[in-house]
Amino acid sequence: MCLCTRPSTNVLCRVCGYITVGRIRRSCPQHSTTLYLMDLEQCPRCRTYSFMMQEFSTDEAK
């Protein structure tokens, strides 16, 4: 399955609690050389790496 066209979601940093809209950077098995510059590799606030971040939809927050 291609990860390149997945929709934006809410992204939560589990270290500092920062929430933003976007996607966590993940490598697509079909397009391994494709890089989306707006995907998050680190938290914009505390700079922790993506393994400490979590994507969630607004339905999950309720």
C-alpha cells in the first residue's frame, strides 16, 4: 500500500504535548526515494524525533 497519498491528520508530540495538523514522515515501500517536505520528522517545538509522535483523527480525541 502506498503511504504517499495518505491524508493529513492531527499530530501529537508525546513529550511536550504539542499538537499540529500534518503527517509524520514515513518511508513508502513503493516510492522509497520520494520525500514530502511538509511531513514532520521532528516536533516543531521540542525537536524530539518522530517515534515519540502520534497521528490521530479528531474522532479519536473525543
